[in-house]
Amino acid sequence: MNTHPLSQFKYCPRCGKHTFVARNVKANHCEACDFVYYFNPSSACALLVTDKQDRLLVAIRANEPARGSYDLPGGFVDLHETVEEAAIRELYEETGIDLNASEIQAQIITPLHYLFSEPNIYPYSGFEVHTTDLIFHVKMKDLSPYVGKGRDDVSELLLIPIAELTPKDFGLESISKVITKVTRQPDLLK
């Protein structure tokens, strides 16, 4: 695809006229009502969930894009939600791990924390959604109860030793870059 997202917007969202034209690489401008719209990336999160044996909880994508490839639990940040809240919600929706539950908190070795971010282009319904993926890490004692059937957008959950991860097995470019980074810098997950 690789077209600028603003090129798909032909009508002004304020007045509805067909005078919504490129102002610069980041914004469109309506020549009729002077409305200016700056296109910014959407926020998304992904979680590196590891255990004390240095294994990573890996999701298999149930849906396009990249259906059947490896992924990390995560997703888009909802309106009025912090990225941390989104990370906790997405982890629960896709794996059943509720980081707020007391029985889970007793299993946590390293609490949820932010690591770094990666830009991404996520193809969805014929539209390129530009995102900034914020990457979090949480380390738990035992993840084996979660291996098997995934939930929501995940068909299956696997536990893979970090040393055996192959970035190209991860279907989304930003997540593949995340895996490259953590396999080259394993101290990130200590």
C-alpha cells in the first residue's frame, strides 16, 4: 500500500466539502472553512511476558493481518485509557492473565514496566493505520497454565525460550523489530 493516510481523506470532517487538500506532509487543510487536521499515529501496546526460565509467552494471530504468525499480546489503546491500562486489559483479553488479581500479583517477579517504542504501519480494512507501539515487560514465576488456547485475537499461546526466538516468525514488522532487539539485548528482560 504505502500511500500517505491523508490521501484517503477527500472531504473536510468539519464542513463536508470536497476542498480538503494537503497542507504539508503532516496535515490537510480545508480551503472552504480553514479547518486543519494533523495526522498523528495511534497508540498501541505490546507485552513481553516472560517467566523465570527465560521463556516468552508468544501469541499466534487468529486474524489478519499476518494471521497464523507469531505475535505478542497487545493492541490499540482505547479512548480515555492510559497505555498501562491498555496493556493490562489487552493481556487479560488475549491470555486470561489479570495483572490486577491478587493471585496473579503473587506470581509476579518483575512488575509491568515500559521498555521502549517502535513505529508501525498496521494494515486494517484497506487502510494503513500508523501506530506507535509502546513495549512493556512483566516477568512471572510460571506461565505454563496459560499455554494452549488463546482468547480474543489469539488462536494459541506458546512458551518459547528467548534464546530460540526467530524475529522473522513474527508477522508484524514492529513486533519483529522488538524480538530482534530483545534477542540481541537479553538484559532488557532481566
